[in-house]
Amino acid sequence: MRFDSKSTPALAVAGLLTATLIGLSGCGSDTDSAAEPEATPTATLDVAAQGFDSLEELSDYVAQALDGVEVSLESETNPDFNEETEPERLHVGFASNEDRAEDMEATALIVQATSKAAFDYDILMVTGDVSAGDWSYLYDRTTVEQLTADGQIVVADIWDSAEQSFDTIHR
């Protein structure tokens, strides 16, 4: 038994047309010539020379470089905070534009500035607010001190050094 279809030429033409359109649109191409290279963050940042005795001083310093900066201690903003059982979190948030290199540099700037904080905190939480949500990296005080011990901070390593991260924007 032989099967003859009168629509076989039409299917072949439709298949060729589809393959041609995919090739023209670049969907099936192995070349990635249209992709823009990802920006590279600054190699290092110098640690701030000045110390910060208050949240306001730290906030003013960070706000010189970043937009929408908000600095707070959890004990001051969370009415349910239990200082006997919970670590004191220093929250530093800013308006992120979702650029990975710029956000890494901003995180490093915040970490290096926070290393000079004279007030008590146990955990630093750096958060970038973006249209799609937010991302955060958490550093305990010992890590902040280790990252800045040499007077400089390596920007490319900043996120990998975090104890915890919540970041669906850059991954």
C-alpha cells in the first residue's frame, strides 16, 4: 500500500519558509554577534578614610555616589525586633538600574564605608531596588572587616564573599 499526498509539496515549502525565517531572524544561529559585552566592574575601591559615628553620616557619604539611598538599623525600624535574640542588621538600600557591574561597585562602596561605622551592627544587608523587585547581599561584621583589611576592596569578589544572597535580577 502506497500513500500519496497532494499536500506534500505544500508542507515542504512551508518547512523551507519556516527555516528561512528562523535563519533571517537569528533564532537558529550559533553566532552571537549582536550581543553586547557585559561591563566589567572597577578592580578595587579604596576604603573610606573617615569614620562614621551615626547612620546619618554613613547615609550622607553613600548618597554622594548612589541614588535613593536608605540607611537604617533594624532595631529602629522593626517594632518586633528582639535585641536579646536577634542580630542587629544594618540595612543599606539604593535605587539600582540592574547593571551588574554598577551594582557590584555600589555594593563594594557600601561595604567599604560600613567598615568605618563606629556604631554597632552585626549584619550588613545591601539591597538594590529595581523595577523587577530587589536583590540583597548579607555580610556579617567580621566579613566586612576582612574584605577591607588591606585598605582596598576587590569589587569582583564582593558578591561571592556574602554570607547570604537573594538575587534573581543578576543571575
